Amino acid sequence: MYAKLILRSARRSARDYLIYLVTMTLCVALFYAFLSVSSRFYKPDIGVEYDFTLLSGGMKMAICAVTLLLLFLIRFVNHYMLRSRQKEFALEAILGMDQRTIAGLFFAETLLMGGVSVVLGIGLGAVCSQFITALLLTSYGQPYRPAWTLFPDTVLWTVGFFLLSFLAVGLLQTRTIRRTRILSMLTAGRENEAPLTQSRWMQGVAALYLALAAVMTVQAGRMLYFYGDSRFPAPVQVMFWANILAPAGLLAWTAVWAVRRRKGGFPVLVLGLTARALVCILAAASVPVVRRRYMLAFGEGWVSQALTALLVHLLFLLCGVIWLASTLLVWRKERSAACRYQGTNLFFFGQMISKLRTTSKTMSLVSITLVLSIFLFMAAPVLVGWADGYLEARSMYDIQIYSRYNNVYNEADLPRDGYQAVTAFLSEKGIETTADRTFSLYLPRREDFHQRVKYDFPAAVISLSDYNALRAMLGLEPVELAEGEFTTQWQTIASEEEREQFLAEHPTVSTDAGVLTLSEQAWHDEPMGETLYNSYTDVVYVFPDSVCQQLLPVMRCRYSMTAQPLPYETARALEQFFVDHYPEQAPGGVNYSIRLRTLQVNSTRAGNFVLQAAMIYGAVVLMVICLTVLSLQQLLDAGQYRYRFSVLRKLGVGEKEIGRLVVRQLGFWFGLPVGAAALAGGAVVGCFVLVVQAEIVAYIGFGALAVQLGITAAVLTLLLGCYFVSTWAMFRRAIEA
């Protein structure tokens, strides 16, 4: 009998469970799809030079950590189902059914629907896993071939995680039903949160914001004290003073409001703080822009503080706008009688004001979470593209061996080795090389050997013949120099301003062999590997061979290109062999290092994929949570809406006008937090892009980044559209019942 009751109740409530099923099926599908690549049965063909175990282990840890967020979603959706059914539970209790039995039936019903969503989600996840596989193989440069299969261990992980989640949340809901009084169940639909004017959460947010504003004012004053200079141009002066006066203006406005608080109350304070937060945002955002434009000396710590201040101002702006939304609607309604009584505006204002007064805190949290989701979506291609581009710049050769003299203090200890032990290892393993060059890097003057101040190391020198040999390895044209001339080779990460300033300050170079003059072709910036440069420098001099013969060699390098990619196990063996023969710091202080393309590409691409997958998965989960909360908040009061819209019909309002009213109501409900989050997220992403602008130009390109961000925005818009349409359909059905 109980089984029949459970099945009949589930069928009768299928419409109410639609959002629950859609949301949980999507979450299960994402969990299975992303976790499938960590299965021990998953063996993609990515080549012998890669070790897939690094990726699978990291993927499992990242996905399981992010998936803990789903516990909140499961609890929230179950709470929605519990609240929407409380009147039904009360009637069953009045008819004589024990509350323990009612709780058990509801628990079994939700567990049944959860099981359905798990089955559907695993099936959908098997399809979605093909996209994850395609992304994985593309990142490893391999062709994609469809392979439809279920992995038993991933299925067990998925079933186990969601079953435990359903059991934990279900037991809590059962305990709630058993302890709730029947009268409370009957009146649950008429309960509201505290009115907006009596809520204390915004007072706490404002107090915390003002305390942080005081700290920001002091920190900005310290920045001006340590780094300010009257010789700076006007934009720099404006930047310094704006970051002092803008947060100080928040404190000044609070003092003015405290004196005249009777003329508006607390909403006037929040309105003033929100307006001034915009000024603070502009002031904080100017710090990285002005610093990069004028190459200011203060370090990254001050930039980080400015970005932290920017984030604080944005979060308060979100909270303030959403908290004030109902007040602004009231002001709009009372300001214009023509607007108030036009069409169904009076009904619309009443609906929105009533709902916003009871959910402003939830809406603020939703908007803040959406900002985090948008940032994860937008930052993922930037970080991964940066890492991929950096990988190409630092793994130009199959084998890179190099030394550093940072801890060497006697010239006699400088290396002269040709790394013959590596040659013997390659011969023993039968590894052929198509190009191999051992060379030295020099210092322009012998006295530069003792220059060891961090960030002030001298630029190294490479001979023209060695430089052209490396260019030939990379398929680049050779460079020519006349006697007495030199040219420069720059890292890709170096900005154009840095290069122009350096060349303007060094038209000639004084060396132990005489003075050299800058060549007509003064610079080259083709990627040639970062180990070519001295510590903390982005440039290397290229001198004629006759000059280099008279200079002090301080670093010894060997770059090789193999006929075939090194297998992963061989690369690991070579790395260990090199460490045994050339310790990281040899006697005398020489630092030896080896970089193997196989190991670098393997670890970087595995890490990139785990990072990208975790960020995208986390962003989707957060987005789904927020959209589900927004949807269920509208559907939760379906019974009240049904009565209100029936009154409109009795007053003669047509179905077409009711349809437009529903679209306006849902559009405002979704548009307020999503629109505010989109603007705030755009500001955060914009500042992030400004901070890493040099890396984007060097490794990604703004064109490729724009395409990736456009695709991301399209996906977000599609997801929002799906939830909006689903909510609209269920809302229309609810008010028509």
C-alpha cells in the first residue's frame, strides 16, 4: 500500500518535480561527464610521451571538491518540495496518518525522484563525456574518435555520491516533518521574512563596508607617502588622490547622514554609499592602468590591494542595488500616478515590492555567486591560454640543459662541461638527435660577475654563431652583424615600452673587447626559450664571435632536438640520470637544470586540463544553483499567484495581457540579479585582463581571447534562456490551474 501511495504521489507531483528533475539530472550528467576521464577504464590514445595517471588523479580530486557545492543545491530543492507540500502533509495528519509515516513516505518519494534523475543523468553524462573527451584530445593534439561506453567505477562513484547526498538531506527533511506542528504546516504558505526596513543584514554589511573604507583610506595614504612624487604627471597624481578621497568620501557621507538621519532614514545612507561606491570602483581600477601606462615603481602588492578594494566596492554595490530595488520601485510607483495606474503596473509593482522585501538577502547572495561564476567562465580561457602559450615559449627544444651562476663567487668554479654524460645516455637508449648545440653565455664586462642584486642582474651575451645555430633549430632566418655591432634578443613577455626604453638607453655597450654600436636591426623577439636569458632579465645581447672570445663565460647550455619525441618513461629516466650526475647545486655553487619537452608538455597539459575542467564545472554548478534558486523562489508561491491572477481575470484582464505581465515579472526577477552580476563580473574580468595584459598579448592574442569569451557568453545566455523558459512554462501552468 505504501509503495502504491509513493508511486501515485510521485506521478501526481511530477509537474512540481520538473525543476527538481531537470536540475539534478543536469548535475549528475556534469558530474559523470567530468569524472569519467579519471576512470581506470578510460584509456585515450594520447601518445607514449604522456602519462595519463597525473591527469586522472588530479581530475578526481578537483571534481569531487567542486561537487560538494551540490549538497547545498540538493538541500535547497528538497526544502522547496517540502514547503510546497506542507499543506498536503497537514491534511494527511488531520485524517489520522502518523507524522513518522508521512515523513517516511516523503523521504521515499524524493529518493525515488532522485534515483530517476541519477539514471537519466548518467545516460546524459555518457553523451556529455564525449565533449570532455574531445576537449582532452584536442588539448593533447590528438584526433577525436567517438567511443560510447559506460565506465563501471565512474557509475559507482556517481551513484554513491548522490545516494549518500539524498540520504543525508532526506533524513534531515524527515526530522523536520516529524517535529513540525500541524498548524505550522497549514500556515506555512502565509509566512514571510522580516520586512526590509527591519532586516539587520544590510546594516551589518554597511558597517563592515565602512570599516574597510577606513582601512582603504589609510592604505592609499601610505602608498602616496612612500611612492608619491610631485614630478609625476597629472594622471598619476589624480590616481593617488582619488584612492584617498573616494573611500574617505564614504566616511564623510556617513557622518553627514548621522547628523541628518531623520530626513530619509537608513535607505538614504545606503543610496549615498552605493552611488559613491561607483567612484571608488573607478579609483581602484585606475591603479593597474596608470601603473602600467607610466611604469610606476610600486610593486604588485599595492596592485593586489587596489584589486581587493575594487572587489569590496563591487560586492557592496551589488548588495546596495538589490537591497534598494524595492525602495526604488516604491518611489517610482508613488512618484507618477500615470505610471502607477497604467495597465497592470499597479499589480506588477505590488508583486515585485512584496517579493523583494522578503528575499533581498537571498537575491544579493545569488548575484554575488553569479559574479564568481562569470569570473570562472571568463578566467578559464585566459589562464589556460596563458599556460599553453607559456609552454610553447619554454619548451622550444626537446632537451634543454643550462646552468646558473647565482651562487658562484669564484670564476674558477664556473662550468666548462659539454655534458658528455648526456650524450652517452642518449646513445645507450638509441635516441637520435637532428640538431644539437652546446654553447656558453657571457657577461659584457668581467666586473659584472659580482653584480648580484635581485632584478638588477646584467644581461647575458650569446655569440652570433651560437645564436644563428639556435635560430636554425627553430626554422628562423640567420642574423648578420658587422664588426663592432650588436643586436638584442627579447623575451616575448617583454612589453614594447620596456624594449624601446632599454634600446634608447643603450645605443652602445661597453665590453672587455671595446665599445659596440647597436645594429640597424636592433632587436628580435621570436620565441627562443626562457633559459637563454640571465636571471631577472628579458633581453640577451648578440655579439660577434670575435668579441665573445674575449669575454667571461658564466653559463653553459646545451639545446637538442630529437628525431622522435622522447617516450615518457625515457624522459623520466634521463631526468633522474642528469640529477645524479649534475646535482641541482654542485660544489662551487653552480646550479644545473634540465628541461625535457616531454615532461613539460605532459605536466602542463594535464594541469591545464584539470584547471579548465574544474573552473568550467564549478562555474556551471554555481550558475545552475543560482538559476534554480531564482526559479524556485517564483514557483514557491504558486498558490498565492494563482489566486492573485484569478482576481485579475475576474476584473476583465485578458490572457494576452496576463502573459505579458508574467514575462515582465519573470524578466525583472531574473534580470535584476543576473544583470547586476553581469556588469560587476565584466568589471572584474576587465581589471583581470588589464593586470595580465602583457601575458595575453604574448601568449594568447586578444583576437583568440575574444572568440573564446564570445563562446562563453553564448553558453551562459543559452543556460539562462533555458531556465527562464522552463520557469515561465511552469509559472503559466501554475496560475492557470
